[in-house]
Amino acid sequence: MKVAVVGLGLIGGSMAIELKRRHFADEIVGVDSDSVNAEAALKIGLADRMASFDDAVRECDITILAVPVGAAVRMLPHVLDMYGQEGKGCRKIVMDVCSVKEQMIRSVHYHPMRGNYVSSHPMAGTEYSGPWAAMPGLFDGRACIICNSEESDPRAVKVVENLFDALNMRVIYMNASNHDVHTAYVSHISHVTSFALALTVLDKERDEKHIFDLASGGFSSTVRLAKSNADMWVPILSQNRDNVLHVIDTYIEKMKDFREAIADFDEDRIRELIESANKIKRIIR
Amino acid sequence: MKVAVVGLGLIGGSMAIELKRRHFADEIVGVDSDSVNAEAALKIGLADRMASFDDAVRECDITILAVPVGAAVRMLPHVLDMYGQEGKGCRKIVMDVCSVKEQMIRSVHYHPMRGNYVSSHPMAGTEYSGPWAAMPGLFDGRACIICNSEESDPRAVKVVENLFDALNMRVIYMNASNHDVHTAYVSHISHVTSFALALTVLDKERDEKHIFDLASGGFSSTVRLAKSNADMWVPILSQNRDNVLHVIDTYIEKMKDFREAIADFDEDRIRELIESANKIKRIIR
């Protein structure tokens, strides 16, 4: 199987490593519009060779769009158009790995080649980006969501399931709208809270140099995601606007609950809030 | 040197391990009002033996108060009273390791034995608590703050510096009021934001079971501190009220900046906020 990976960053690059290593792909054809990244990806060995977008889509059995969702949503109809030019019987598959799904799926809902597209989201990542951030094992044991699978050809879904099986992921099926609510809660909000925490401390740091010295392990862990890349996160927050706004509003209410309890020296209420929050132990090991 | 450790939890227990291992202490006398913890501490080997609070203070050269700050603030004057009963020349030392310093220090400001107290805060920890959470190496290379050292006997400060040297910590000197501002920024606020994040997700989880499955690495890291113990955190947030409220207010403003930019689909502004937050890379490796 020839696999085109468009965007050899953290996710695309890590997929490329594993798909080759676990013999799912015979050849990885890389595409990256950034010439420095493209060169690095080749040097690191993420791809066997680089090609233009159109050449890669034409040559490969599967095209993985591993670019920020703002770019992916523009590329997807173009890939399906190219498949359409090959005729109704084209069995090539295009998939994306973006963190917001509804807009992607809506953009090709009526496309005659819609069945050749499988919408997926491997739930894995780090705060780093670019080909240097790619690493083996990133997906091991993690969940991968396939959205609106009934709109894809069953054969295409089967191939993509095998692909995620090669990455050692558990596949979960969900509709795009539920997916986008869930990721707002378990992923997008954590990024916004980390960004806000970083901004708060950096504001202070202008006049207080000691903060550098004192940053504790707890702070580092909480603020880690604030290193995340704007190219990736601007379109996510923008495309998942309504869900993210809803979660931010709930979150600000919780912050205000703490504020009020602390302002009132209401230790019973602070304890109640903390002990309720402690229930997260059930979810997070 | 005989060292009494009052409270053999994460911090006290970890100090006990290292002080014995690195030959700073010849004997560790443990004190723990919780009988299960006391038994566990002995079994794990954190202390050579357990004793009552008064016996331990009487017998030991150094008493380390490693209990929540609400309890420590009540114990401290009592220890200094006991030292006073031994006479003006008593050379024993009491120290605490709490995360808020001003109220502790104010509580003994006029005590005739004030010089025997050294106020310190080793900046290390995990989200776990109790004797089972104690571990070697917890303090390695981390910062430790000594507050208002000019109010302590220089000899006592010297001994405590040696103690932190044995723990392999870098000592930083600061007045209590600055300390409390800094810890509000680099530690206390991260706990509040994690608690609030946990509450937000748990609220949702009532009707959405998938969140369990989907919790990603980024979410786990951001919400990690929400497992932290209420016994420890209620008095911290309460004693450092004014600083914490100030930081919460700044933080809520930052969240609202994001909210507004996302609500307005203002991608340039979202990018600006994220790229400003990215500057945290300078601080956090």
C-alpha cells in the first residue's frame, strides 16, 4: 500500500513512522508545503520521498491529511474532485486526523465521491510540533475516533480500521457533532486554560523575575499545553466555536465559585469544591 | 542530629528518607496524629520510631512541621513555648515547609524564642499525599525558599541551609509577603485552574459517558493537580486569600479575552493570544 502523508508534523510524521515500521505502508510519500520541514522530514526518514500534493494524491492508495483543520477543510474537496476525475470506481481513500470534525464532514456532504473519505481523529499528541516532534509509540493504546462512518464506503472504513490497528489504537465510532462536544471538553478547553494561565503568569513576570526560578512541577504540568502551536489551534477554536464557548462559560462559572468561596473565607465550601474536583481520580490515572 | 518530622506525608516523609539516607539525621523521630499513617510510616521505614508531639519536640535538635498550614500555624507557637521553657539558651530549631508564609511568620513575630524558628518552603511535590506518596529524589535540584531569615538566629539559618543542601536543593531568600505573591502565581492558581477544569468536565460527564474514554494526554496533564488533597489546599487558599483572589481575577480576564476573540471569530486576535502565551517556553522547559 502506498500512503501519502500531507503534513509531516507531530501527527503525520508519527503516523508515517509507525505505518512503515509495522508494514502497513510499503511506501510513504510525503507532502509538506514548508520546504524546511520537507527537508527535515526526509532527513529524519519520516518519508521515503517527497512529492507535490497532486502527484502524491494521484499515486497513493491512501492520502492522510495531517495539516491544521483550516487547511484540511480546503484540501478535502480538492482530493475528492481528483478521485472523481479517475471515475466512479476509484477506490482511493482520503482521511484526515483533525480535532474538529463537523465542518470537515459538512464540506463534502454532497460530494459524489464522499464515500472515499473517512473522517478520523487519533486522540494523541504532545505540545510540540513539526517533523522533529514526530515519534514512534505516540498512538500506542490510545483511542481513535471515526466519525459518521455510515457516510463512507464500508470498504474504505475497513482499510482505515486496519490502519489504526497497525498504530495499535482502539477505534471508537461517533457522530461528528458529539465528537466536537467531547473534544471541546477533554481537549480544547485544557488548551485554553493553559494559554490563559501562561498569559496570567507572563503578565506578572514583567515586574517579578523570581517566577522563573520558582515554577514548580505542578505549574509546569498545568501550563504545558500553552506551548502549543497557533497554526494548529486557531482554526480548531474557531471551527469548534459554539462548543468551546459553552465549555469556557461553564469553566468561568467554576472559577467564580472558587473565587466567591475564597473571598468569603468559606472553608467548608472550598473543601466541598476541592473534594468534588477530586472525583476526577476516577477518570485520570 | 536528631530530627523530628511532624506529619509523615508526601513532603515530611520524603524529607525523612533523604535526611537519613544522606546522613544529615542520625535518627528520625516521626509524629503523626493519624494512626494509620503513623503505622504505615513505620512500616515503610520513613521514621526510626514514632513519638508523641511533645516528646519528639523535647528530644530532637530540629523539629520539621510538615503538616497542612492550618495545623502548622497552631503548632508553631506551642513549639517555641516549649523551647522557652528550656531557657533562653535553647539551641533547638523548628522549621515548617508550608506553601504560605506570612501568617505563620506573623503568628510568632513577637515570640521571645522567634530566633529558633526558620521559615522555609521547599518547592517540590506531586498531586499525591500520605506516607505512601513519599519518595526519594523529590527535592533534587529544586528551589527552596527561606523567608525572613533576618528574624532567625544566624546559627539556626545555617543549620537549615545545611539541611536543604543535604536534600540537594537551591536555597533562595525572600520576604514572606513576596513569597506569598509568587506562590499564588506559580503554584496556587494552577491548583485552582485544575480543580475548576475537573469540575467542568465532571459536570458534563453526568450525561456524557464517553469523556472517560477520550481523556487525552494533554487533558490528564492539565487536570493532574485536581487530585490534590483538600486538607492541604483549603488552608492554603484561605491563608493566601488576597493574593489568590488577585491572580484569579487576572486569570478570569484572560479567559474572557479568549472567549471574546472566539465568539467574534477574530482569528487574528486568537493567534495573538496564543502566540503571547507561547512565550512561556522561555520559562518552562
